[in-house]
Amino acid sequence: MKNRSKEVTEGIEALPKRALFKASGLKEKDLEKPLIAVANSWNQIVPGHIHLDKLGEKVAKGVREGGGTPLEFQTIGMCDGIGMGTHGMRFSLPSREIVANSLEVMVEGQRFDAVVGIASCDKIVPGMLMAMARIDLPSIMVTGGPMLPGVWKGEKIDFIDSSEAVGELKSGKISEEEAKEIENLACPGAGSCAGLFTANTMACLSEAMGMSLPGTATAHAVHEKKRKIAEEAGRKIVDLLEKGVTAGDILTEQAFENAIIVDMALGGSTNTVLHLPAIALEAGVELKLEKFDEISSKIPHITNLRPGGEHMMIDLENAGGIPAVLKRLEDDLNLNSLTVTGRTLGNNIRGVEISDEKVIRPKSAPYHRTGGIAILKGNLAPNGAVVKYGAVSEKMLKHTGPARVFESEEGAEGAILDNEINPGDTVVIRYEGPKGGPGMREMLGPTSAIAGMGLIDSVGLITDGRFSGGTRGLAVGHVSPEAAVGGPIAIVEEGDMISIDIENKKLELSIGEGEIERRLKDWKPPKPKFEGSYLELYSKMVGPAEKGAILHGNDDS
């Protein structure tokens, strides 16, 4: 593969460019080698990112050993858990596009030959993968690894326990002293939160797609294994450059199918239904919502990971990680898909063993016979809605209850914590979609409050917003069309009966079509929010949830 960095390192015309590189400390011999971008989202804010500077050093070491010159730059990276339930959360999904665009700007603008991305958390990994697909150079994703679980009263706990502790304290289930203990113990150090939430789901799917080296996703942040993988990624990126293997060679339709298969088997975060189509679009692959539904009906849910289950990411790692999951699913996968090892997926998993059959069950004895995510449709969600099937109790697979309608996340959470929601109710939170929020905030606050208040087996929640990968319970999100564009969720009234049927994939408002049409005719769009900010621009350009909530440059959904 031709090294395009020669545009800025070779010939008399590049003399001033070489002068600038030398001012940054590069030597003549460094400029004779391929220039490898190390895109790192290290910062001092996010637990999943606080250790990534060390991984960057390891990647750079590997690049040098492989015969390249590594040059590192940073991207932004926000922690959803810190922004959750505040105005700040509106910026989370929009940050994905900023990550993608900033990586593209640096890699294209400085004429790098290849890129290694280093990131951990929810929007940063998909943002980097979107950019890698878009620029189509040799690319490897190094995810930073999960956090170890905390331990409280002899039991493993994680960030979700700290979220649910708010409702438990309000309802008198725990004392203030116990709540403080959970606060101090839930997140013991570096890494992305310890369960199968969005960050770790996307790490797993990056590996399943072939964009990360085997073992990357579940190698924990504090373990030496993670640093060895980072160093190997540095060596491997130079190898891919020499062989001319680009992200486009790996991110094929078959690779995305593999990712969805693994997603369904794991019961991953519902946010994958936003991120995978967005990455696929950049790779020139059309990935419709129906594909998730099609694969979900064929692939059993074979792991029981937090938030819906008992196991943590460390248990999955000890059972063999994603290579073991892929081995379990090998009859369903596209084994000829190319990966960043330079070999096929099938070659990568040859000889892999599953160390714990309780953590990665046989397909003949799954937790659920179908995949961990379900796509619901009906008169309340004509274009679809998403629920994490694997995080819903058997008692709530079917639920019919009166609507309790709220125009924002804050209103709903306040009502839940003030004991205004009754068993059997269906909480409706609207105007929180991509345009309406804007930014499609995660509703972890309300869902955690429902759990903490002891209502998880009796109350459903639906929203045109989305959910944290840590959400559990009957939580239906991504309702589309969203309220802000006149979707049926905009005309739900207090007391309307809503039926949710996960097994039959239905979401219905129990009023006649004539009444729906009458209400929609009387509906008026809300006034634009946050004029003069990035959110105003985002709201004007963002597309619908079922298409990945991507920016498309016009106001038509």
C-alpha cells in the first residue's frame, strides 16, 4: 500500500513540512517510515479513560517495533454516568459525531498512513469506528477494558448499584450509611463499568466485527494482558499497512451480521441499534432495523450478564471472552470474514475453548430462545422501538397499564421518587428523542428509580429517548417516529391504556385509529430548544433513531 504520508515527508516541496515535524522532535529516520496515527481519548475525567495514556505508550512501542513512526493525538470523551439526568446528557450522543469528525480531520489533514484508535466508553468507540470506516485506511480499535466489580457485603456490585441506591434510600430499603458505602465501593478503579453496558457491548462487537485483536474486549483495564494486546496492536497495524488491508476490507455486510449475532447472544445494550447502523453507513453497508429482528429470532441468548443477569465482565473474561462466545456461535457466523489479525474469523477461533459453561451456555440450553434485544412495532411505534429482552423479568414480558405521561426525564424521575407512580402504570417520557431532546438522553435515572423503589416487576416505561446499557426492567426506548416530529407518542394522554408484548413484538396504544388521527391533527410541534448551541445544529441535522441517529445535512427524517 502506498504510504500517503510521503506527501508531507518526501521531496523538495515537503521541506517546510519536514521542518515542522522536526520541531516536534522527529528525526530524519522517523520521517522515512510510515506515519501511524494513535487516536487516544485519554482524559482525567472518565474512569474508562484514565489509564489510556499507558495503553498509548504500549501501542507506540509496538508501532516502532513494527517499523512505523507513531504520532498520538487526543479526541474528546465524556462519561455518560456523570452527565446522566442533567442537561449535560444531551451532549452524549452528539459527541459521537464530534469524535468521528475529529479523528477524520486529524488523520486526513495530517496525511497519516494508518490509525490505531484507543477508547473505552459509550460514544467514543463507535465514533472512532465510524471514522475508520469513512477514511478506509488500515485501522485497529483498542478498547480500554472493563473495570473490576466492586464488593459490598460480600457481593459484587457496579455502577448500576450506585444508581439504584438512590431509589433504595428514598424508599427506606437502605440507610444513608449503606448508600455511602455503595457510593465508595461500586466503582473501584480504571475501566469501563463492570457489566455488559454500552461501553463493553461495543468493545465486544468491535472484536466480533474483526476490528480488534482477539481477547481485546474482555481483557480488563488493570490487567497486564490489556497492555500486551495494545503493544501487539501497534505491531499489527504496520503489518496491515504493508499488506494493504483497510477498514473497508473488514467492515463488510458479513462482519456487521457477525456483530449482531454476538450482540443477540450476549444480550447487549440497546444502544447498539443506534451505533451499528451508523458505522455501517460509513462503510457503505445498509443495515436496517429489520436485520436485528431477523437475527434475534434465530440466535439464542446464551449469557446472563449485568444488568439483567448475575455475571460480570470478569466472569466472561474468565470463561474465555469473546473468542469463546464466537466459538460457541461458529455454526451461525460468517467465518470467512477478514479481521485485523490478517486472518479470517474462523482461523482466529480455531482451537478456542470455553472455560465455563455456566457463563457461556450451550445453544441448546439458553437463557432465552431468542436474542437479547427485541424490536417492537405497533400503532405507538410505527417505525419501531427497542427493548433489552434479556434484562426484563418473565413477569413483565407482557404488560398493559395506564399511561403516566411526562414531557421530560426530570419530570418522570421526580414523580417516581415521590411515590406518584403506582404498580401497573406505564411511564411515558417523550420529547427526548434525537431531535426533541435534543440528543436522545439516556433514561437511566427513571429506570433506576423504578428498580430502587421496588416497582421493577410492575411498572413499564416507554420513551423516544434511549437507555443506558445498564438499564434493566421493562424499558422500551427509541420509539419512532419521535414526539418532536409528530410521532404517535406525542399524542398519548394520561390514563390511555398501553400494551407491551415483547414475545409478539407489539407496542400498542389502546385507542382507535380515528382518535389517533384526530389527536395528531390537533398536535403542534414544539418550539426549538437551545438556540445558538451545538444542540440546535444537531437537532436540525440529525436523522431518526431507526436509522442510527446520524447527521445527514437536511431536516427530512
